[in-house]
Amino acid sequence: MKIQKSLPQYIEAFFQEHLAVHRGVSPNTIKSYRDVVKLFLLFIGKTQSKPITKIKPEDLTVEVVLLFLKDIESTRKNGAITRNHRLAALRVFFTYLATSDVMNIGQYQRILLIPQKRTSRPMMGYLEVDEINAIFKEIDRSTWGGQRDYVLLNLLYNTGARVQEICDLKVESIRLDSPPLATICGKGKKTRQVPLWPETKKLLIDYFHENNLMENPETFLFQNQRGNPIGRFGVRYVIDRRVRNAIKICSKLAKKTVTPHTFRHTTAMHLLQSGVELTVIRSWLGHVDIATTHSYVEIDMEMKRRALEKCNPVKGSKNGLGPLLNKNKDIIGWLETL
């Protein structure tokens, strides 16, 4: 007869085996799940006046989860979107428990039926052609930092990569032989290959030669002034700085919040506006679910109409998609260590 594990054992197996090994989830995603599970356990311990280590699987009921969701909205002032994110993380956890702890599968299934709250989806922000060209035009490429930033932002726009995917790129991730492409390691350690525009290829060749990178394939592609791999906040700083400087030649940028993900949305929208099929965009961006890609179609039709009139998508610009498209010890403490 199979012996039922304790809740801490299930939690440990969930993070160390299920997420890290079987699903290959990234460290950042594991930390986000960890934070939600930790918050949930602390809530149970507080409301039931018991140590975290004394919580049993039987204590994890649909009523407790509903009280937790209500508490984070009323006490922690979390909005509906954050509440839904917390619930989504708990669903992953309880889906695992439903397959591992069959003695309590009924109560887990009831938890999995808790619906998401309806939310109004904000308009997805992206850059129009003149805006992204202004950002590139502002960069002084005669300096080391300017050259790096120019190549970095061009590669962000070319690939539509997530910011961490760009930070993780190494010299060996880039193929300059025909056909040129970038091999990107995305969520779940899944890799995809994205074609490089001829202009991006030329930029990378010059960048490799001027920084003596050709003989160091395991070197990170983008580094800071200290010689360390650039991080997500470093990329965010680069974008903030370059956008601020570009406002003087494109005042519209002052009204926009531009983040690394804005470049990703921009790539997707320009591909979509150029008539590229959703399945191709899905592969380009590395979306697991086609529904995620389809959200780009739901952008305001008037904005799409105006964008289509202005771009093809970047015809005549050496920085655009046009040339390419024309060619084609307790459990809380343990969780903290993750």
C-alpha cells in the first residue's frame, strides 16, 4: 500500500522534481510559484493558528483557497489581475497534487474549478515605425556603449525575444553563415531559431570583430562595462536612456512607457501588419499557446489601420522588417532557498 506523503514532501517534490526536472521550468518561474505557495501557506498558518510544518494535505480545501483569494484582495489590496495570477500558480500546484495525492483528489479537483475573475485587458503597447527609427537614430555608434546598445536593440527588434532570452545569448547562439539565425533558449528550456535580417547580420559581424568575440564562442553576447553579462535591469536601463534621448526627435515617445517587452510586442505587431500568419509569429516569439499570439489581433482596429498606412512595415529603412519580409529547514525556509 502506498504511504501518503506529508505536505512538505509534496511541496519539495513539486519544486525540485516536477517543475525543475520534468517540466524544465526556468528559475524565475520557479521563484514566482514559490512566492505564491509561501504566501498561501503563511495565510493558512495564520488563520488556523498552526505551524506551517503541521499543515496537512487535508487542510487544503476549496474554502481555504477562496478565503485566501479574498484576503489578498482585501488585505493586500491586490487587483483582479494579480489575484488571477496567484490563482493560476495555485492551479499548477494543485494539478500536481491531484496526480500525486489521490487520497484527496476530490478536494483538489474542486479547487481547480475556481474561476478566474473577469478583467479588462489594457491596450497592448508597441512602437510605430517612426518611433523605433528615432530610437536607433539617436544612438552614437562611435562609442563602445553606443555600438553595444545599437546591436542589442536591433537584435531585440529583429528576434522579438524576451529580455532574459537576450541576456542569455552567447556568441555561439548566433549563426552568421547562410541562413543567418539566432538560437534562443526560451521558457521551459525550449529552443527556437529566429532568422536574422541581412542588416542585423552585418551589425553582428562588425560587433564580433571589434570586440574580439569570434574566438570566444561561450562568451555572453552583451556585457556591461565591468565585463559581466548584462542583466534584465541593465537592458531596461539601456532602453530608458535611449528612449529619453530619442524624445527630442520624436515627441510621441514621451507619452509611451517603453520596456524590453514593448520591443517584443512591436516585432509581433509589425509582422502581423505585414500579413504574416499567426502560426509563424507564434513560432517566431516562442509562444506555447496560439491564443497568446492571437491577442495581438485584438488590438484596436483604428490603431492597426493607422499603423498600416505608415509602414510596410519599415520600408526603406535598414533597421526594419521590410527587407526580410520581402524576401521571407521548515517549508517556508526551504522555499526561500529556491
